[in-house]
Amino acid sequence: MSEKIMEQRIEKYKLSQAFKDGSKAFIAFWVITFIVFGFLRGCADEQHVNELKAKENLYVRVQVEGAN
């Protein structure tokens, strides 16, 4: 009977360990979030630049070819 109680005590998850694991997960979540956010923002900036270039090219084409 006492061996069973000892095994249960060993298997208990310590609060300090839970705090460490939770802290690691929290930090990992924010690091991944900032990496993904930075990547998506870079993609959005690139898309915006591409749209501006397309509008500029269209404007130049209308000026060169003339409006019909």
C-alpha cells in the first residue's frame, strides 16, 4: 500500500515544473507569432509595391499609346 502512495507522489506534476513548461510555451508562442507577423507584413508590403508598379506601368502605357 505504501509503495502505491510513493508512486503517486513521484508521478505528481510539480507546480514549479508546470510553471517552467508554461513559460517556455508562452515564449515560444510569442516568438513564432512575431516571426509569422513579420513574414506576413513583408508579403503585404511587397504586394503593395507590386500594385503601385502595375498602376505606374498602366499610367505610362496610357500616356505612350494615347487614350482611344
